[in-house]
Amino acid sequence: AQTVTQSQPEMSVQEAETVTLSCTYDTSESDYYLFWYKQPPSRQMILVIRQEAYKQQNATENRFSVNFQKAAKSFSLKISDSQLGDAAMYFCAYRIFYNTDKLIFGTGTRLQVFP
Amino acid sequence: DGGITQSPKYLFRKEGQNVTLSCEQNLNHDAMYWYRQDPGQGLRLIYYSQIVNDFQKGDIAEGYSVSREKKESFPLTVTSAQKNPTAFYLCASSIQDRGNQPQHFGDGTRLSIL
């Protein structure tokens, strides 16, 4: 079964510090795509970063970067120089598109940022 | 501005009633999706459509129905057969590709039972 696991229900970080959110997934596919989405209190889902499984280089988007370990099926998100506006639910998602087309989401990690 | 519009923002359903959630996009995306979000859980796929006049069941399609008569529109009907409809519903769309394009989401509709 294809599953996504986020083992940290809640995390907290001081403003300007760095925090890492964990995500592991289970799949038998060799080609797939991974995403991190942010859901602030407004409930809108906002794309943070994406990673193609065939690329060994870790994706980076400004203060956000990932540590993609394909063999370990791990896809963690690092937020550097945390800001108050980073406070939100963060969801890791895995997209499958052979014979179907869907995102499989983890249960989310609530990130609190303290001044 | 291009985007996805969901309406209404809040919706209340009476017992035995069908209700329809609207989703419209002007991004010229081929694929559209409906997800359900319950407290403490991630999103789960209800239905998706990759092309006009065609749609596929997702993981939790029972009690729901959809149509895709126009590229821009993908309404979701929550039927009386859905016994636990209270949830937050999110519509998404994406370019139809090999999977590396992200899904873009609307602002959601919160459905509650009266």
C-alpha cells in the first residue's frame, strides 16, 4: 500500500532558527513526485516545494529545502531562518499517476513559531 | 488573476438532502480533483477528472457524485447516501502531465450537518 507518514504531530521553533519536519513514504514505484504543502489557518493549501524522485539533487526554494533519501524513502523539509508567517500545518504528499492520478497525503505536522 | 474558486465557503445540509459544491478554475488545467479533509487527517481523494466528460473514483467516492461537462468546472454533489458528510472539502487542478506539476487548490468549502 502507498502511504505517507509524518511522525511529528507538532513541532515548534524560535524565530530565525532552523527546523526540520520529517516525512517517510512507502511505494513500489520507481518514478514519482513528492511535495510539501503548507496549510495556514485560512485552510488554503499552498505549495512549498517539490522533488522529482529521479533527481538526486535536493530541491531548494529560498528558505525551504528538502533532504530526499530515495533508498530510505525519506523526504524531510528544512525551514531556515524561521519566520512567524511560517506557522501552519505542513503536509507531505506523494503523487502517483500510473493507472491513476492522485496525491497521497500524510496526517500533517503543526508548526508553531515563537518570537 | 488565475485561480480556483470554490463556493460556497460554508454550507449546511439537512438530513436526506443532496448538496452541490462548486469548483471553477480559469487556469486552463485539464485535470481537476476533489479532496476531503477531516480533523487530524490529511486530505483524501474523492474523485478526479483528467479530461472533459470523464472522471474516476478516488479512495472515498461512496456517497458522492461529480460531473465534468466543461473544462473549467467540476462540481461535487454530496448525496444523502453520505452518512458523515461534515468535513472540509478542497478542489484542486493541475496541468495534465507525468506528475511533476503541482496541484493548485481552492480555498475550500466547509460542510456541516444541521
